[in-house]
Amino acid sequence: MSVNVALNSQLRPRVGHDKFSKPRLLVLATALVSLCGGTIAYATPTALVAARVIDGRSSTLSRATVVVVEGKKIIAMGDRSIIPANADVIELGDATLMPGMINVHEHPLMSSSDYQNAHLATSSAYKALTALAGLQKLLLAGWTGVRVMGDADVGYANQDLRRVIDAGLFLGPRMSGAAHYLSITGGGGDVNYLSPEQTVRPDGLIADGPEEIRKAIRNEIKYGSDWTKLLVTGAFESVGDDPRNVAFSPEELKAAVEESARHRVPVAAHAHATEGIRQAVRAGVRSIEHGTYVDDETLHEMARRGTFLVPTVYLGDYYDQGDQLRAQDKNDEYIKNGRADFLATILRAHQYGVKLAIGLDLGVGIADPSVYANEFVVFVEAGIPPMAAIQAGTRVAAELLRWDDRLGTLEIGKLADIIAVPGNPLVDITALRQVSMVMLDGHVVKRPGVSQPIAGILLAANAP
Ligand SMILES: [Zn+2]
């Protein structure tokens, strides 16, 4: 049996997810559920009305200008004639509706660009609290999903963040990912600038040889990771290693992919050097992170195998702003001699049919969420059509995360993670920096012209 409950759409309770409801409404909903033993059918759908719609799937604008949401899901798309008489209508004017953006490479606990050092300065609990505030700001900037790719934390605060968000205790984007990156001794996840007499715990999980790798992966999964993250080559932002060197051996890569696969956990491989990328692709990783020096032969192999590429290309630009990094010289060299080639590589990857996804490789504790949309801007600078760039941060990103059965596109039956941006982002991609409306799981969490905090949601006091 279902019950019709007329509630303001912003306060509508979700069965099993009450973070949006006032306690009184929660009691009402709980009582109704327990009285009737069934699900609640909501009487008030929400109709989002805009000038245009990007559905994340088609290569042109959708013919729809209205998206109707009931409960958590999209139930109709079309013109104004489909708006139900009882709908809460949100008029967005000259705006474009599109799927919520998904950042597939995030480090929420990083609080400083000097990440190999910064993880030593604050506790795991402090990092969790500051990252929660940052993730909420990221959500309000239009990012409804993130994949964590290791973090500046010896603990598992990022997994606890995911737990409290999933439990509905706090508002935040959907989360997935790896608590830590696995690194060889002396690799990008190790601390390589202290004297041999000093012992500190690096933020990476140091694992050498197939057996240590298996054990590290089992620990990661034990404490919540649903991805394995490997630092397969050296990195740009770390001291003491070289992005052109391969860290893990083919035997170690094979063990990592095998062990992860037995737990149905996919592997993401940080890799810059061609040889490392090739070995990781052949070992069966699901995504290559960065891919700076990938050659055409390997790109073709990635296209054939369906390996995703997450180029995180804006990252280098972000750090081209003065002396921010302990290893600033490596980034400076890349900007001078590598950036133009990398943009050309990304365009060729797109042309060869490699699945490109949007990832920032920043952290909400480092960068303002408004700069996150710059990854789309740089994709377009590389020559990728704006629609393909948008799909890289919506549909393709959802596919990478295996969320594509329910997220990543605006289609009837999909979960309603929807944003609105001013104007037409196909004409001006920078519109993605100014998200005006955010709906998460069918709930409007940001609405144009409404500044009051939404009841039942804990937001940082200075959240936009
Ligand atoms: Zn990263």
C-alpha cells in the first residue's frame, strides 16, 4: 500500500535517507511507513524548466526543456505540456539542465599542495571535518559524485566521510574510491626527503613484491576501499622520483589486478611513462590516471580494451602559479616543454576512441571548487568538442565508476542528480563554473534566488 504525502519538495524525506527532513517530518514519515508497511509515494513532483537540456548521451541538445522528478528519479522529460498540475515548478530561465558533474580523481583530505609533508601535520579527524566542509562546497558547485584516489592520511577518514554521507548524516556528493595509493619504497607515495634515521608514516601504502601488494589491497578493502590505486610510475608533485620511471614490476601489477579482481574491485593506475602505462593496461587496470607520456600504440590498445584515461590536465596549470610545490621544478618543466604535447595527446586519444573522464587530482582542502570546472575548459582548449567534454564528466565518468545503470545521464528512470548552468555551455564551456541549481538524489540542494540554508543539512557557515 502506498500513501500520498504532500510535503515541500526540499523537505521531502527519503526512506532510509533522512538527511533532508526536519525531525518532525521524519517522525511523520516513519509513522506512515510503519503504519502501512509500504513505501511512500510522493504527491508532489518537481518540474525543472530551462531553455535547453544536455542529457549526457546524445551528441546534440535534447528536444526536452522540462525534466520532471518524483522521489529520487526522473519520471518524465519533454516540453511544458508534461508538467504535472501539482508539480513544484522551478523556472530556471536561460539555463541548461545537465547531469551532475562527477570528479573521478579527488583527494579530499589533502590540505596543502605540499602533500607529502602536510599529512603529518593534522589528525585524521581534523582532516575528515575540514574535508566534509569542502565536499559540501564541491556539491554546491555542481559536483554530485567523486572518486577518491588515495589521500594525505595514514588513516581511513575518507572512507568514514563516505559512510556518514551514505548514512544521510551529512550532505555530500556520492563517493567511491581508494583510501590510499600503493607505492613502492622510494616511489611517489613514500616520503623521500628525510634522513635515513627518521621514521614517519608516509601517506601512501608502501608495498614491495606481490605478497606485500596482496596484503595491502586486502587491508584497503577491509576498511572500505572499492578501488585499488597504484602509483605505477614516478610522479610530478613528489620529491625523489621521476615520472618517466616505472615503479612496479609486471609481476607486481599482475598481482595487484588479480587480487583486486577477486574482490570485484577495479584498479586505477597513476602512470606517466609510456612503458608503465603499457604494462598497467596489459595487466588489466580499469583506468590510467594522467597518462602524460602515453604513445599512440598504447592509446590504440586502450581504445581496444576499453581502458579509461583520466588526464587530470588542469592540475599542471593550477600549479603553474608560483612556488607551491616541494617539487615545483618538475611541474615548471612540464608546463614549458610538455603541456602542448599533452593537449595534442588528449585530442588524439579522443579521436582514437579512448574513453576520457574528467578528474581534477586536486583536493577540496587545497582548491576552491569554482576552479574544478577548468578541467572541462582545458579539454575544449585541447580541441575536444564541448559536448564530448561534458560527457567525459557525466556519462563516461559514471561508466568508469560503474554507476551508469543509474547515474550520469538525464533519462527516465535514472536517479535525479541534475544541475543547471547559465546560458549554453556548448557555446561557452566556462558556464560550468557558475552552477545555479543542484539537485541530488531528487532533492534540490541549491536553488537560484534562495539563500537560506536547507533544513536538516549541516553546511559550513560560509558555504555559498
Ligand atoms: Zn592524484
